[in-house]
Amino acid sequence: MIIQPMIRGNMCVNAHPAGCAAAVRSQISSVRKWRAEQGQPKDSPKTVLVIGCSSGYGLASRIVAAFGFGATTIGVSFEKEGSDTLPPKNGTPGWYNNMAFDREAKASGIESFTINSDAFSHDTRKKVIEIVKKTDKKIDLVIYSVASVVRVDPDSGKLYRSVFKPIGEALTGETIDAMTGKITPIGTDPATDEEIFNTIKVMGGEDWALWIDQLAKADVLSEGIKTVAYSYIGPSLSYAIYRDGTIGEAKKHLEKTAKKMDAELQASLKGRAYISVNKGVVSRLSVGIPIIALYLSVLFKVMKEKGTHEGCIEQMERLFAERLYTGGAVPTDEIGRIRIDDLEMDPKVQEEVKKRMATITQDSFPKIGDLEGYRHDFLVSNGFDVEGIDYTADVASMESI
Ligand code: NAD
């Protein structure tokens, strides 16, 4: 079967198994090169749990922990498997990414355990605890990198759905078609109180706190444990849809959760809980957010011109080496958040992006935005447009990479 990208409403709905595997290998190579240049780390994680391990920031965190520091990793994600049934079923990119990660880890003698299961359920937490107990190890780093549109509350069984909406006022903005570069107006009604509540339920800190609480009760966290959840702030021009919108409320809840968790972990295990504010990158969810898609394509162009552009893997290399494992105190902003969005938020970068965004038209876009780079990242996250892959060749199996 020949697999070409299937795009529906600015989402890529299929994945190329060999392309996903090659993209994972490319991230691993980048980490190996970086580690060779860096020399021996001053400090390192040994046993790492990554919740949301199969793509984007979670996958990059896991690759850095395993291939940059040799850590045992336990990865949790919720992906649709591929199968060679009749007709064959294409798996989600994360399914193939996990397979590639495990294969490369095994080949390098690095221990890894991957669980395909709903992170929001108590059962998944039990499975992780069982695995950790069998290894006779304790977890010293928990990365929380789940991005989801739905969550079933593990106690009530109620399903909550998150939305990307502004609060208070309707929003009109523009978005970009990743494949054609066509800029189109896009509008969104303000969220209802219920939608705000539901988004906090899905993307706020409740589930992260349940994980840490249950892992601590099961005595599988080591003394000095660190845990990090990821957030985004971005430029003021996206505040209406992001920071001041429904997702921003969820992120504020996540940040509040970090404060409480940090105090509790310091008292019980001499541990720490952090928020890391990361750079905007193309992810499976971000392509559908008004303003953000256009902003990212302009941002990429400006950062590439300045030589400061980063993807998930470069961000996570810096998070581990220059923030979490320096051998000293973890550098944070004045309210305790780790900032690796520093290069994105550089005032010179933001000033230039703002200037370009104000003058953007369909005609000027190819010059002032990085459509090619944006489209490349969009396709690569589904295993397409990956160097070295022949997309005209027959794919023999949907079940393996
Ligand atoms: P992503 O979509 O690439 O990855 C999300 C992960 O969550 C996947 O591994 C997926 O399997 C997992 N997941 C979703 N639902 C799950 C469930 N029910 N059970 C288990 N796993 C589940 O997302 P991403 O863009 O890497 O985002 C990760 C985090 O980083 C989010 O908190 C996001 O807000 C934050 N962040 C993203 C950006 C960005 O630009 N993408 C920027 C800064 C911060």
C-alpha cells in the first residue's frame, strides 16, 4: 500500500510507519550528537516516567532522558494501534513513534517500558506502579506532557471535553492552511462557564496531582524526585485565544497545582514540582488554533533568520541540561516557573514578529512567514516529508515500522 498524507480540515489524519520511525531516529541522533559535544553530565535522571510519551514534547523528553542520560523510562500514552487486518488499519503517529523508541532503546541496551492506556484512569496508574515495583527502582523524574481534548473523570466516570475558545468576547482572527498557505478568517464564540470548567478538568492540574499522589502513596517515588508539567504563554497577540482563553485558565490551574505540589513534595520527599514554559511548536492540536498557526509560521521565519529556532528536541535538551540537571539549583522566573521559551520571548524576536504580523497579507506571506518550515513540521509529526523515506514505495505492514 502507498501511504500519502490525508489532510482533513487542517489535520493530518493518517501516519506513515517508516516515516514516524525515521523521525524518531533523527531525534535520537540529534541527542547523541548533543551528548557527545556536552561531555559527561553533572547530574542525571535515572528512572523517568513520561505521561504523554508518544509525540511532541513528551516524546522528546523521553528521548533526551533515555539517549542523553541513559535513564530507564516508563512511557504512558493513548494511541490507536495499526493492524494488518482486512482492510488494514493505519495507527496513529504516536503508536509508531513508541514502537521506534522501544526498538532503538533495546538495541542500545536502555531499559524502557511503554504502556498504551488512558492516563486519566486509576488502572493505568496501578499498571505503572506494578512495573516500577517489579524493577526494584524508584522514579526520580515524572514528566507530565498530556495534551487531550477529552478526559473521563476516574471517580465519577463523567466525560469532559476541552475547547480552545476566548472568554468574555467572541474572537475573529486568521488561520493558515498548512498545505496551501491560504490565509482564511476564523471566528470563535466566547466559551460558556461550563466549557471553561470542562477545559480545566481536562488540561488543568487535577490529573497530574492524582498521579503524584498515587505514586507517592505506593512508595515508588525516590527522595529528591522532580516532576515537571508543560505550559505555554506566547505573545500578547494570542492572549485572547490562549493565555486569557479556556486553555489559559487550564494552564493557570496547572501552575497553581505545581505550587501546592511543590510544597508537599519538598516536605515529604525533599522533592520539587515545576512548570516548564516551553516554546510554541507545531503539534497535532496547535494547527487548529486560530492566530497561533499564523503566528508560529512567522515566528519560525524570524527565529531561523536569527539562528535561534528550536524544535521539541532542542527545547528538551536545554530543559534537561541547562535547567533540571545542572548540578545546582534549577533556574526559574520570579514566580518559580522554568522558562525555556526565552528565545521565543526575546523582545527583539517578538518585536519583529509583531511588525510582520501587522502587515501580513496573502501576497506578502511567502516572504514574511515560513510556510515551508511550518508545513514540514506539520507533515513530519505524522511521518511524512521525512528525509530518506520513499513515499512512492509500498508499505508492507501497518502493524510494524
Ligand atoms: P502532543 O499532542 O504532541 O502529545 C500529547 C501526548 O498526550 C501524546 O503522547 C498522547 O498520546 C498523550 N495523551 C493524550 N491523551 C491521553 C490519554 N487519555 N492518556 C494517555 N496519554 C494521552 O502534545 P504536545 O504539543 O507535545 O503538548 C504536550 C504538553 O506541552 C501540553 O501540556 C501542551 O500544552 C504543552 N506545550 C505545548 C506547546 C506546543 O506548541 N505544542 C508549547 C508549550 C507547551
